[in-house]
Amino acid sequence: MSIQSRKEEHVNLALSGKATFREKTNGFEQYELVYNALPEINLADVDTRTLFCGAQLLSPFLVTGMTGGYPNAENINRSIAEACAECGIAMGVGSMRAALEQTGSDPTFSVVRQFSDRVPILANIGAAQAALWHREGTLAQYVDRAVSLIGARALAVHLNPLQELLQPEGEPRFRGVLDAIAALIRTNNVPIIVKEVGAGITGNVARRLADVGVTMIDVAGAGGTSWAGIEILRRADAEQVNHLWDVGTPTAECIRQCVGVVPTVIASGGISTGTEAAKALAMGAHLVGTARPVLEAYAQGGTEAIVQFARNWELHLRQWMFIMGCSKLNDLRDPSTIQRIL
């Protein structure tokens, strides 16, 4: 199967709802935000703006990288970029390998470039591919092309050993990944974000990344779409690997372990409501990312539905910040604003 067909199949399976975690949640049900009966602020005082990659966002939200590289992805990415620009939030694109290994421009990715002056857009490459390019001496060339193609403000390098292990076309070769990431940190002109794809980055991995200079991590924890599940559904021998469907560390636990290890933690992985977003921020995350709910909104009503989804999240975040007495996001990130109940 071609990379293009595989990417389309991935999106369709994610939208189907058949590939969520079966027994594992994102972990936020174990925490509760602390109500403040004496907030001493007005609702109008609440300010959800934050800086990210040199740009000011109106809300601390990121549509995490999902797709690109097949025909319909152009429409999806255009709608997401339009919505992000209207709402003042950040956007990531899906893995760009297919675009980078072909000659010429790929409109499924380049379509977002027209919005790059209004919203931070994140390029995206696989860690295993980065290691291969580093060994071949072509890493800088590919990264420059990825950044230029979409006008990216940052580069996300995704760690997905579980997915590569289970993908029928997978390439589970991860030796040299840390060296490649270190090389990117030393030589690249845009910020580097290291992310998972839904199985989570734990504190131990975060410390190894921090040791080579990584300052931004997207934990992408377990609890939402299981990419292991997606790949298992694509296999003819699913019964041989079905035991790996729920592998991963819940998102809330990843945040708990990674906050303080690197300066910037992005929380994603099964976060589907504004309340969960508020909990992630209260636990110390700088930004909150989501993917499948945005795809679902797009499927229901295109750009307008994505805008409505993002504005609902912002509204819910503002409501929580008011009843917690937090006029700024830094107030929300105080340990006293959230407590463990389970």
C-alpha cells in the first residue's frame, strides 16, 4: 500500500471510533479542579492569551498534527488552518515524509502556508526517519524543506516505536534517534518539539531528551485514539498483536511526570473537553493539543464547525478560570488549583 493510501486509511479509522483505547483512560478523572468561592475577579478579567513559538495565541490550544499526503487532506488541512487563524490557536500538520521524498510541492501540506503569518504552524517528521537522514547526512536538507513548504514556526519530531512495530509497512528501527534529535537541537533554526503519537512520553524519556537540549515536549499520552489499535485493525494477523492495543501511559500521568523536566510541556492524548484542557493546564502544561475531535468537527461541518469547537473550549476554559479565581494562565498553573481525588 502506498504512503498516500495508508494516510487516508489512518484518518478514516480514527474517525470511525473503532480504534480508541479499550480499557485505559486519559487519567483526568482522577483529578478535580478546585472551586474558589471568593475569586475576587470579574469574568471579563480572564485572559487566556499565551506566547508560543514567538507568536501570541488567543487561547492555549493546538490542533495536533493529523494528516497530509493524500488528495482529500488538502481540504482538511485548509479548513483546520482557516479555523486556527480565525481562533488564534496553533496548528500542526501530519507526518511530512511523503511530501519530502517526492519532487515538487505537495498542496496537501503547502495549502497551510498562506496562514503561517497569522498562526504558528508546526512541521512534522518521524524520529526514525530523522535518524536515517542523519546517518545519510541529509537531515538538514529535509528539515529545511519541511519548514519552507509550510512556513513552519517549529518542527515536531514524533516518536512512534509502538506504531512502527505494529504497522504492516512499519520500520521499527529506532537506533540513533537521540543523536538525530541532538543534531537538530544544535543546528536547526526553528524550535524543536519532541512528541509521541498517543502512547505517551514518561519522565524518564523526558529527562533523556532534556539532557540533549530538548526544551519542548508534547506528551501525547494514552486515552484517546490508539494508534496501536489502528495498525492492529489493518493487520491480517491481529490476534498475534492484539495484546498491545492498550499500551501507553495515560496523558495525565505523563504531564505529572514531565512538568518541570523541560520548560514547555504540551498536553495531548485523548483530551476532548474544555474541562480536561483546564485540568491539563492546571497540572502545568503550557499548551493543550487535540486531534480527533477536530477531525470529527470537520466531518460534521467543515471550517465553521472547527471554529465552534475551538470557541467552546475557550469558553469552558474561561468559565473554569473565573470560578477558580484565575485571571491569567499562570495563575491556573499553580499546584493549588487542582487536586487528586482517586
